[in-house]
Amino acid sequence: METNFKNALKYVLVHEGGWADHPRDPGGPTMKGVTLVTYRRHFGENKTEDDLRNISEEELGKIYASGYWDKCHCNDLPSGIDYAVFDAAVNSGPRRGAKWLQASVGAEADGSVGSVTLARVREHDPVEVINGMCDLRLSFLHSLATWTAFGTGWGRRVEGVRSFATIMAGGRPSGIGEQPSIEYVTVKKGSTGPWVRKLQDALGITADGEFGTNTDGALKRWQEKNGLASDGIAGRNTYRVLGLIS
């Protein structure tokens, strides 16, 4: 639905996060889900990584609308399905997102959403379509070699999409707790509290809620091993790879 774009983009950006340049992520330098290659394609080959770090809200909207929402004809899709298709397109490409939609409604999976696909969508229960798409998406992600590095976070993302899209479609999700969330607390040496315990649990060390020398060392070793900046600070990128947030 046309009125859903801004809301859908808000939840997509929850998952996409901020700056990332993980060596095992084939997308390369990325800001709020926009790779440097995509940014240059839209705004010129002279754009630098620093330009990408400072991408404007207007530029973000243009890229996500023209590159994903419009390509999948999300304005013409029922509420909930539009978000599920949009997030899939952002995460895995518009053609693949469209194919998952088509496969879920029994249309020819050619990767192009047209009148035939839209007609088939209208014949199906939206929640069933959402579940079918999410199942296909998870199966694909499991097949990727990078699942070992990103699988926990990817799985949480897909289940979050399933949950929120179902709500948008008027259904009752089975995993309401998996809705997209932006709630987390950045922690570092000297920090205390529940997010320190969550971090310690994920690292497999004693979870006492006190970020001391042992936690600092364990985190830095884990960050270096997983290709993140070994700074001893647990924020969005660290939490996402650990699977603590979507």
C-alpha cells in the first residue's frame, strides 16, 4: 500500500543499522543498508565512503523507494505483504524478493511483479503469503556460506518481519516478541546492567553484569575474530553479529 512506505522503511532501517564494513559481508562498505556501489549508482561514481557515512534522509528515501519498493510494486500489494516483500528485496535483491512472493502464490517465479502476480496475490490470504515468503527466505539464507557468520541475526530479522508483517495484515503473530526493535544499550568497560549480562552470555563468559577487564578482553578477541573493530565497545554491529538484535 502506498501509505505504508515510510512505516515499512522505518522497520527496514531498524535491521539495516548504521555503518558496517565486515570483511565477510559481500556487500562491502554499507550505511543504513545502502552499499557504496548502490550509493554511487544513484548519485555518482565520485561519491566516497565518507559521503556514504553522511547519507541524508532524502537520499535514503530515494534509494529505497526507487531501488526496492517501486521495483516490487509494493504500492499495489496488500498491507503486510508489501513490507515482507520490501524487506526481502532490500536484504536479498528485488528479483529474489519478487520470486519468493510469486512462489508463495503459485505464480510464475520470473522475478517481475506484474498484473498476473498481483491477481494471484489477491486470491490468497495475506498471512499465508507472508509465512510462505518468510519460509522460502529462511531456506535461501541457510544455504549461504556466510550463514555461519550472520545466520543468527538473519534468522531474527526474518522472524521479526514475519511478526510485524502479520500484524500489518491484521493477523495474530505467534512470535510477537520477535517484532523489530531498536532498543539496545551500548556498553564498554565500566558499564553495568542487563545489556552487559546479555553480552557476557553471548560471549560464553561469566554473566555478572559487570563490564570489567575479563569482559573487555573477551569482547576484543571476539570482535577481532569476527572482523569487527576490536575496540571493546558493544554497539549495534556487535549485537547484530552476536544475534542479540535483528
